[in-house]
Amino acid sequence: MLPLVILATFLKPALAARAFLNEPDTGIDRTVGDIGVGILPDLTDMVSLPDFDFAARNYLPALNYTYYRQAAGGEGSYRNNLEIFGNYRFLPRQMQDVTALNSTLPTTILGYNFSLPFFIAPASRAAYGHPKAEAGLVEAAGREGILYARSQFATLSINEVHALKAPGQVLFQQFYRAPTLEEDQANLDSIAAVGAKAVILTVDTNSYGSRQRGLRYGFDRTENRGYRNVTWEYYHTLRNMTSLPIVLKGIQNVRDAQAAVDNGVAAIYLSNHGGRQLETSPSALEVAHDIYVNAPDIYKQIEVYADGGVRYGSDILKLMAFGVRAVGLARPFMYANIYGVEGVQRAIQLLRNELSRDASNLGLADIKALNTSWIQTTRSSWVGFI
Ligand SMILES: Cc1cc2nc3c(=O)[nH]c(=O)nc-3n(C[C@H](O)[C@H](O)[C@H](O)COP(=O)(O)O)c2cc1C
């Protein structure tokens, strides 16, 4: 029999399937050095969004970081969200005058003006990252002119968050179905009272996802706590309970996207909840592609937003090429919030900078001119899921 140590040597390459890097190798470990728990690197060392993940993982207690980082099952959807963007190649064009590009970056979302086509997606419990909790998110969004969508389970109350708005700042409010319609009505009334401009109804959470990483820290119980009943009938009930537009968040199927159009929904939001809900659910980029292939008119009939795994300016451009109007990010901003408002602002600025550089190198004179002629949309070169 082979001694165990020799056996282990042979087995090693076989077991080391495809390595997944939590963050790509960007060289940050060389500049900030070997930092341990509780040490916060200088904000100026953060030069990309994945750097904030590195900083948060080292700085936050494991429980706090895990709350943000956790995902469902074997986390295949989480990884796919990040990696799928690499499977789409750009088709850059040269000899284009791109000098007016920056003036085309502002956009409207449900008719409201924003400086950029990306936004802060709803994420609960910002206090795990910073004592001022959501203050960093709402204030940075206000300073930079982007949309912030507050989670129903934010640490700060809806009134506290809205009290921090800059003059004229527009916020949307994420919404989960409550156990009773009376509670729903009370929630909708407080959303309208503070002046939020849209309700984002999350439709991908019939149960809390099976998040093993988080179970270890008691974020959920191992038994299922029951089901949330979110149907078209419920949507129409809700519709009659508020005058605010309702966005459906968590659409993952072209049929549901079409049903949303047929049911007169204000806008849809493609998302698999950052891979936190159903393991091996598709990324928003794949769903955006499916809609483009099977029902492209949807992009003309309704506003489409998307999130999941967006970390680079180039990711945003690929989603927009299919017809997505605005792109959300959650974890990167939660990680950046460990620095408070300055961290979130820096993350926004880094991403804006990437977006404009990438769009210009793609040869885009006008970001609104993006369409599928700027990306390869064949799937032949894909490396495969997980
Ligand atoms: C810590 C955390 C909390 C979240 N809380 C909510 C929530 O309360 N409501 C909701 O609709 N989505 C929630 N999400 C999902 C995000 O809105 C978003 O869909 C997803 O995280 C985007 O992927 P990304 O984190 O890779 O950017 C949460 C995500 C994270 C990471």
C-alpha cells in the first residue's frame, strides 16, 4: 500500500478542481501587506470594488462578514454571478469620437434623474459593517447623485434613512410581503409618508435561502419557518393599496418577465438575490440574454434593471448592451461602508471611472447607444456552470 503522504501528492491535482478566488489576484496583498482581523487598510489602498471585499473580510469579525458574504447551497450561483461576465466578449470599435461620452452617463429610472446607470441595491443590516449603518449608503448616494434602494430590513428605520437625504434626493424602498395585509398597508403608508418614490417588491423569497455559511452563525434556523405567498393575485392586491409604482425584484425567467408586461408592472428587476436564494438559479446576465433572444420587445415595453456579481464597469456595459437600463450592486457597497460614507463614495467614484474608461475603449460615443452589436452573444465559448 502506498504511504498516505505519497497518495496525497497524487490526489492533490485531482482534488484541486478549478480554483475560485474570492477576489481576483489584483496585487492588493502586496501593497497592504498581511493584515489581520480588525485592521482597516487605508481607503486610498482601495483601487477596485473587489478590494473592499478583501478589506471587509480582514477587518470585520467573521460573523459580520459572513452575513454579507453568505450565499445559498454550494454557492454556485454566487460564483456564477461573478464569473459569467468573463464569458461574454466585447466587440470593440476603433476610430470613434468618444470625447462627449461622459455627458451621456446620466440616466432616468422611472422618470427620476440620476448621475449614473448604477445604483445601491437593497441590503439589510448595514450596522454589521459600520456603527452609522445605512447613513454611509444614503449619504454617499446623495453626494454622487445615484439611486439608493433601502432594504425593508435595514438597521436604521425608514424615517432615520429619509432624514439623511440630500435636498431633492430620490430613494426607492424594497418591500417583502408581511404576514398580514394590515401590516403591508402600514408599511406602504410609511413608505409613502417619507416620500420614497417606488416600491421594490421582492418576489424571489418564498422561503429564506439555504445559506449554510450563515447557518453556522445563527442567521437562520435549520428548519423552514414557512412560506411567503407572493402571486399575481397578491401583486394586484398590493397595486390597489398604494399609488407608488411597484417594481418586481427577483425575475429570473423570460416567462415571468412577459407576465410582468402583461400585468402592467412598472418595471422589472432581474436578480437571483446575489445567489442567496436558490442554488443554481441563473445570473441576471443570463436572464437578460434569454429575454433578448426570446422576447426582445420587453426592453422597449418596460424598464428592466438587474443585479448580481457586478464588480466592474465592463459588467455594467454588458448588461446594458442587452437592454438593461440600470444596474444594482449590494455587497461591494456594504463592504465599502466599513469606511462609512467616504468608502461608499470612493466605491461609486471608482466604478464611475471604470465605466467611462471601459465605454470609451469599447468605442462608444454615447452609452445609450449600447446594444448587442457591441458584445458577442453566442454561447459556444462558455466554460460551463460552476
Ligand atoms: C447582505 C445582503 C442583504 C440583502 N438584503 C436584501 C433585502 O433585504 N431585500 C432584497 O430584496 N434583497 C436583498 N439582498 C439582495 C441584493 O438586493 C442584491 O439582489 C444582490 O445582493 C446583488 O448581488 P451582489 O451582492 O453580488 O451585488 C441582500 C444582499 C446582501 C448581500
